Amino acid sequence: MFPTVHAFAGFPHHSLAAELLELEAESLRAPGSLRDRLLRAEDGRTKSVEPAAHAPALELVNIGLSFGGVVALDGVDLKVAPGEIRAIIGPNGAGKSSLINVLCGVYRPQRGHVAIGGQVHRPVPTQKLAALGIARTFQNLALFKGLSALDNITAGRSYSTRSSFLAQIAGLPQARRERAAALERAQELIAFFHLDAYADRPAGTLPYGVQKRVELARALAAGPRILLLDEPMAGMTATEKNELASFVRAAHRRFGLTVVLIEHDIGVVMELSDRIAVLDYGRKIADGTPSEIAADQKVIDAYLGVAPENQDGEGI
């Protein structure tokens, strides 16, 4: 099982570990959390209580996508509830990144549709993603390496700019207000992701794990409701994965996000996710909670390998 934020005691930067622990505790105490399951004490016992029914934040219906004779997605259905962390896993070539690209409108499926907050799109309008409340990160870093971390994060607010280029050059009142609002949001995220020491440094000179935090902060600069994370832990050390996983968890709670997570690290997936969908050869073969997925024989055969209760290889 992937270590939780409480395993941070061994980190070289104890102050960061303590701040992350406090950040997680504060987010748990905050009212109005959109977590899929809320813990409630009743008759001295703790039980899981399902929230009231909501329309899906995201829904894919019978998605079919092919490239020539190669089928990438075949009749995939998926619902993502508001406020949940929804993981999508599967072997290489299973169709995970294709699914994210359909959600973003990069790929246009030949069959099916995507609904965002109940509104059907055929296809999703890529140019309106930010206005629809969707942001994403990428497998490979997509930062402006010559710009500072602060300027990279500020760029995440560009969709909301209404003043013209000339108004910005002349420093007219509307342009100044938009710039001030973007800087205020960026500085809030700099503090939230503990990037103060890196704010003025060029993004390309920062450690890899810090660049990942900058990219995540930039995705949140626009104030999205839905965050798509495409293999956010790729290439990171175990320490960096622990840090980023805790920041994802804290941001999910703090900002009331719905998160769609594609990730190969099963420990990360099991620790963070409320529900998991499994793809294999472009088809969804399983869908359920982490414990259900870990025990599903089809998933074990296609992806996980040895079942948790048989990790020592008995009978194999």
C-alpha cells in the first residue's frame, strides 16, 4: 500500500512535513467538503455515509475511438461524481491517455458523447475547456521554462483576460485589475504549494518534483471544478511522489475539486482514489472501489498480477 502523508516523518525537511500534516488536518475540518464519503459518528460507531444524489460532473457514454484499423476505445462508459477522485488504470496501450484526450476535445470519437455537468458535447470544445471548468496536467512537463514559477502560474489565468493587447501595453484600468487578480491568485497558490523559495526562479532550473508542483498550481490558477491529471507521478522519486500525492489530496479538499487521475503507480491510485475504472485493449473491464478492484480477478489477470492475499506467490 502506498504510504500516507503520515509517513513524512523521515523527510529531510521536517518543516514541510509538519506543514503538510497541518494542511491536511485543516482541510478535513473545513465545512462543505465534497468528498464522496463522509464519516459520521452514530451510536458511538463510525460509519460511511453516502452524500445526496448528484448529476455526474463528467460522463462518457459509449465512447468509440479508432485510428485507421486500430481501436483505441471501444464502447467505454464512465461516470465521475462531483467531488470524487476517480482513477483510470490499465496496461500500456489500454486507452487511458486517449480517454483523457477525448475528455479534452483533442480527439473526436467516432461514437458516443461526453457530458460535462449534464451538458452533452459532441465533441468537447477544446477552446472552451477553461470556461467549462476543466483543467489538466500532462505526462511530460509543459511549463514555460524561461519564465519564473510565478509567471507560469499567472499564465494559467489567461483565459479570463478580457482587455485587449493594447490596453495591457498601455496599462489601462481593466488590464491593471485583471493583472492584479491573476497575481493574487498565483501568490495564493505559491503559498499553498510551498513554492515561495522558487517563485522568482526560471521554471526550467527547478528540481523536477518542484516543476510538477508548479504545473499543478498553474492548472488550478483558473479555478477549475474538474482537474484531469495525466500520470502526474511519472519520473518522480518516492519522496516526490509522497509530497505531490499529499498536495493533490489537500488541493482536492481545499478547492472542492473533482479529480480524474491516470497513474501507473498502483500505490498512489489505491491511496488517493474513491473509485477506479480499469481499461484493457480499449474496453472497460472493471469499475469499483480500490478494495473491489484489488480483488477483481479480471484486473489481476490483465494488470495487477498477483492478488494482495497471495503476494508471496503461493500456488503459482
